[in-house]
Amino acid sequence: MSIKRNEREARREEAKRRATDRATLRAETTGKGVTRFTSFIGNWFSMLLSNLRFSLTLRIALHYSSQLLGTTLLFLMVFSTVFGIAQIPSIQTTLDALAAMEPENGLHYTIEQQQGLPIYDAYLLEAPFSDDFDGFMQAFKLAINNLNGLEGAQLPIYRNTIQGGLVAVFSLEYVLYVYWLLIPTLILFDLHRVVHFLRRKYRLNRVVLRPIADMTDAAATLSANNLSNRINIAGTKNELKDLATVINGMLDRIEVSYNSQKQFVSDASHELRTPIAVIQGYASMLERWGKTDKEVLDEGIAAISQETSAMKELVERLLFLARHDKKTLMLEMEVFDPTEIISAVYRDARLLSSAHQFTLSPLEHCMVHGDKGMLKQLMRILVDNAIKYTPADGNITLGLMRNDEECVLSVTDTGAGITSEELPRIFDRFYRSDKARKAQSSGHGLGLSIARIIVVAHGGKMTVRSKEGVGTTFMVRLPLYVVNTDAPINTEAERTA
């Protein structure tokens, strides 16, 4: 008996274990199903939100649809107020009609007297309400406390008349019937407009947002080969037209800057090609004959040295222009008297060219705030330019004048002059006049460009006066720095000059 009992208990335990396993398996399967369903719902909402985030047309449509629905409540409130005010003339007419009659049933009006009037009942109060604020509140409480009568929606309205306090109980059934018909109609009409707006979102994209698509297409196809492409602004209006116009202007500036940079690289490559070719030619000549012929060796070394110096000058000027273009040109500003610069350049020029006559006009002392090294480089550029285009025995004059607001540095030569056609282009990079090219004078056409950059960086102006066969005058006008001091000005530089 004991063995059978133990077997029965073992079978019960086994059945319980199997039931527990099945319940656990069912719970795990259900949990996985819930997880999969939750994941599906989450992915669906993520996709929906992603569409809402990236679809500008749908976002605009939803935004203005929500704005439309947001005004529905306010519209219903205004409509209800206007609808209630519209009932006042009917109420006034009814009260006037009752006030003109005497009640035939004591204080109550008979059914025959109420015939044709929109009321349930009409009667006179034994004690009329007063005409003050307390009476108004009593009439208000009467209307509120009896708003819903046993026979439907009712509204008691009180008025003081000759007969006494008149109470007319108006029926609201027809009024509310009309009201509750109009309200759902208006709401459904608003919903219809929302659905219509959402369905026509693609028309919004085609008509209103077309310029944005054009901007996207233009930006996607823009490259160095088609910088001349522009956004079509025909048919656009207001802000989108302004945006398209601004982007077209930006593309204009990018195209000009890119073409200028490309021209700059082309011109620099052209200018560097010549000295490199010369150096390569002399190196080849030295390799063939320079080892045995001293004259050839000396000529080659001198030519290579000269071309190397020219290349160094060109590279330095290109680096100067590159720093200016990248807005990294640094100036070491200080207050000084430009007479020392004029005097130093005058001395250097006399040593540089003995074939020209140099004159230093009387210098008027003034103070400027600027970079001394840059301004000295500016004057050297102008003097070198005058030496190149002034024939031998010609005269070059350096001067410094002062007026109320400016220090004027000048360089005047008696050279060939500049034609009126070439004058507007002399500050362009790599520009050289026809006379300079025919004369094969040294230079790269960068000096005056650098000179103008230096002048502008100091807040000054540069003017040019020139006449063919007479000469040219460059005048640099720098702002005068006013010094509040009585100390004497050092004239050592002028005396040394």
C-alpha cells in the first residue's frame, strides 16, 4: 500500500511539473508575441514621425490644419453668442404682446391669450421685483432655477410692466433643435476643409514650395563646371522670391571669386614658367660646357642667380596676396612720422639707379598710425615702378604734404605716362601695359595691386594722375594722426636726406 501511495504522489508531482512547464512556455510565447507587436507598433510610429519630420509639405498642411481646428472652439463660442443675441427681437416682441394684454385668469394668461406665442406659460407675480440691482438678481435667479422645466427646456424671462411683474416662460426646444443642427454641420465643414487641405498638399508643394525644390536641384547639380547655373525666380513671390534672389547673388559672388582664383593660379603659373625655363636652360648649358668654359660658367651662375631672385620676389608677393585674400594679413601698427620712410626710400633709390635724377621735395611733417614696414614697401613699389617706365636722365620726385585731415605721400615721374584706356586696369593683378610688354621690362604686374592693398589696410586712398609723354603722379592719402603733445618733432631723417 505504501508503494502504491508513493507512485500516486510521484505521478501527481510529475503532472504538476508538466503543467507548470506548459504555463511557463505559454507565458514566454505570449511575451514574445507582445514584444513583436510592440516592436511593430514602435517601428510604425517611428516611420510616421520620420515622414512628418522630413516631409515639409505634410508638416505645413498639418500645421495649418491644426490652426484651423484650433479656431473651431472660438468660432463656436462666437456663433453661440450671436445665435443667442439673434433671439432677443423675438423675446422682446413676445413680452410686448403680453404686456399689452390683461390676464383673464387672475394672474395667469389663458391658453387663448398665449396662442401663437413661443411660450409655455405667462403670468404676473403678486410682488413685482424692484428696479435696482437686487431686482435684477432676483430675475436672474428665476431664469436659472427654472431653466429646465418638466415639459422640456424652458427659460423664464421677467419684465416689469404696468400690470406688474410679468414672467414669460419661453420654449427652447425649437431654438435648441436648430442650434444642435448647426453646430455639427459647422464642425463637419471644418473637418472637410482639413481633409481637403491635407489631400491637396501636393498642390501646395507644386504651387507654393516649387522654388524650394528648384533650390535643392540647383544645389545638387552645382559644381565647378556649371557655376553659372541660377535658380529660376519666375512665378515666385514674397519671401521665397527674396530667398531665391539672395541665393542667386551668393552664387554670383562664388562664381566671381572662383574665376578670380582660377585666373590668379593661371597667371601665377605663367609667371613662374618663364624663370623656371630660363634656369632649366642655363642648367643644361652649364652641364654641357660650364665645366670647361669659365665664361659660360659665370654667365650661367649670374643668370640663375638673377632668375632665382626674381622668383623669390614673385613668390613673396604671391604669399602677400594669399594672406590678404585669406584675411590673415597682419599689420604692426605704430605712430610715426612718414618723413623717415620717404628719406630712406630716397636714399635707396639713388643707389639703385644712377641713370635717373631723384628729387626730394620739402617734406611737411605729420604723424600717421600704421605699419612702418608695409608703408616703406608701398613707397618702394611706387619708386620701382617709376624707374621702370621713366627713361634715362628722367626725373623722379618724392614728396610728403600735410593738410587738415591727411598725410599725402607722392611719387612723380617724367616717364611715358599711362593711356586713358589702361589707367582703370593698372591695379589689376598681373596686368602689364602694352608698352611694358614690348619693352620686356622686368616685373610681374603685382606691385600696384599690393600697393593698393596696403593703402586700403591703412584706411587711406590712392589716386593717380597721368598724361602720355609727360609723366605720372601717384598720391597716397593716409589719415592724419593728431598728437596732443608740445614735444618737438625729430627732423634728423630730413637732415640726413
